[in-house]
Amino acid sequence: MSPFTAIAATPDPYAAIKADIGREIAAGRLTGVSIAVVKDGRIVHEDGFGWADREARTPATPHSAFSIASSTKPFTTTALMVLAADGKVDLDRPANDYLGEKLVDADGPAREATLRRIATHSAGLPTFFAMYPEDGPARQPSIATLIGEYGHLIAPVGERYEYSNLGMGLLAEVVARQSQQEYGAFLQSRVLVPLGMRNSFFDTDLARRKEMAARYADDGKRLPFYLTATPGSGELYASAHDMARFAMLHLGGQGLPRSAMILDQARLAELHRPQTFVAPHFHYGMGWQIHDAPGRAPVLYHGGGQSGVKAEFVLVPSANVAVIVLSNQRGPSNFINDVRDRLLKTVVPDWSTLPPPPAVQPIPLKGIAAYRGRWMGTLLAQGKHVPVVLAIAEDGTGTLSVGEGPARKIDDLGLVDGVLSGDSHGNVDSPDIRREGLEQLSLGLKLRGDTIDGEIVAWTKSSEHMAMYPFWTVLKRAPRP
């Protein structure tokens, strides 16, 4: 047998994965996908499938710039750490020291909300997400406006993990103010260019608009271009090839030139260190999610998901491995996650899966007298105090009324890690909610003596549009009649 015959006969470890991606694209359940696999400082495999822009007939390749949504977060914290290395920020100083519009004391003193706390989602800032299609009625607000309207600490600093896009938006604002550059320009000059990420850019770089992969809804409809309210949390466009180079940095630098080592090993380790407890075997570092199951080396990762976006970005430092999967359509449930795991198994043979944090079932309120009764107060909606009444019956069921609306049943009412949670409906009278037409409400409240406070979130989630608006809420127990 000639050596050429032997090489030709070697099975392609990616063949089945490629075939399955192609099948999903042919069926219209995906539009474009790009993948990359890193091992020991080399990109050992990369490929593209389908269309980056179907209407323009632009194929997806490993160099196509996809929207990566929340996979932007490790880039934002890396940029922040570069600024810290420059001596321009102190991670353990209050964020308010670096902001124009200041965070507001609410359920804790804002001075305790340090840059580190914000980067690890433990600053007490609320959840938040808003998107602004270019053909829509509203435009992206300034970070100062967002802080003024939503920048209330809904929990004491350090009390719990609360994933906050608002917080990442604030970190990007700090980078911009302290570097005296627009955030995207700083990211480009100090992170992307040194790493040789030629096909990656922030979406404020309008000159590169034609390079952006389009985004598609679940039904295959092209979505209009949109921005979000918090650019630092999710507005980077990046190619799978370029993200592989970013992964090499965070794996220690093997395969990169010395000029690409924008952070030393100690600062990289600080970004990767588990700092906030999320769930058993799940933590959050600075911009990185961490899975550290017993008997298994820690895994660093950060996915991205929003309308027309599904991104998976996973590093296995012990194996010197990284995998990137980017899609401009969310696709069938768990399909992209399955591709991620199958790619990882090609370079980490004992790999099984990266599980999500375990779902926590609410503890029913029946028999917990402390919550029983009628609670009255307000939520703060863009400067306006809106009346709220929460009623909890002896059997643990409850109702919620907002403004002048009727009392509505609360579904799944109970305690999740000590937080009063549940889902209801109501109309919050504020400009953002009127424009969005939101009626779904979720509770994230905490009993503190004779007060229940925290957030009530108005939200929607579909393949075409997502929104989460948090409102600082304070309720007092009403006297019994």
C-alpha cells in the first residue's frame, strides 16, 4: 500500500458532524455555521457551512464575522484587565469612581459595587436586555441614560449571582472613559489587532457593516440589523478563526507571537479564577463561566444567545483545547451544543458534555408564615413610582397587581435560593414597556424583615425579539384589616 493510499483511507473525524450541519442547513433549520478547533497552540480544524448572508449569496467560512452575543463578555473583561495592567483602573475600586452617571444605592450601598464585583455578576445589579432594530421606533440609549433609569442595586453587593448585561455595559463605559477612546476602538487597538483578529470588530465600526453575517429567525426570516442597550455585553462580531486566536491567549499563549501576549499569566489566571458561586460545580470568573465538576479539570466557557445568534465558546485548559461554534440562526434545540460536544470529543476523547447549571425547583410558600399576607408598595419605572400589590395566601398561592391593573395569578410562586420567584402578567406604565408592549412579569424579590424588595422584570423572548426590563421594587406588609 502506498503512503498516499494510507492517507486517503484515514477516516475524517469531522465527517459525521459536517454531514449533520449540512442536513440542518438544507432543511432550513440553520442558515450559516462556522467552527474551529484548537489543540496545543494550533487550529487543527476549521470550516464553514451554508450562508453568512443568504440573500447576498455570501458563504459562511471560518473567517466570516458572526454576531457572538454574550460570548463578547470575555473580550470586555479582557479589555478591562488590559486597562488595569496599564494602571488606568483598580478592579477593587467602586465603579462609580469611573462613571459619569452614578449607580444608585437601593438594596445596598453603591460604593461597594466595584469593577471586580460587576465583572463577576455579584454587584447586585439587575438583569437587563433590550434590542433596537434599525427599522424600529427607538434608538440605542446612552449608558448614562440606562444607569439613571435602571442602575439600582436590587440586592446587596456579594449576596448572590445575578447575570447582568447592564453590568457589562458599564464596564465597557469605564474602559471608554479611562482610555479616552470609544470602546470599540480600544478593543480593536489593544485586543483584536495584537491577537491578529483581522475579521473581528465591534458593531460600531460601520465601515465594516457589509462584512457582518446576517441574522435569521427560527423560521429562516432575515432579521433587521439591530443594536442592544449594552454594547459591551454582546455586540462583538468575530470569526471562528479569530476566536481561536483569542482562545490561544487564554490557554497561555502557545502558538501566538510574543507581541500577542497582551496580558501576563497572572492576570489571565485572575480572569479565570472562580469568584462567584452560581450553582454546585458552576462558578463565574471575570467574564468567564466555569464548570468544575469533581474528578474533572475546570472548563472555561461563555455561550451567546439572542435573536438570530447562537455561539458556543469553550476552553479546556488542562487539555490545551478550545472549540468555537458560531451560527446566525438559533437552530433546533441543543443542536449547536451537540456539535460543540462532538467537536470537543475529537480532541478530548473522554469528553461527554458541558451540562447547563441544574434547574432549581421553587420551594412552595405553603406553611411559610413570614410571606403570608398583603404587601403594598411601588416599583420604579423610568422615574415613575407605579403601585404594586402582592398577596400571598395561606396555601402558598399568590396574586400580583401592577398600577391600576387587576390582581393576576402568580405561576410557580416559591423560593429559589431564598429569592421569591414566580411569573405573572401586568402592565407597567413606562415609555420602554409601552413601546415594547410587554405584559409578562417575573419576580426576583427578597424578604428583609418587614420589607420585600428586589426586582420585577417585564420581558419577552422569541426568535425575533428579546427584552428584559428590571424595575426596583419595595413592598411593605399591609396592616391586617
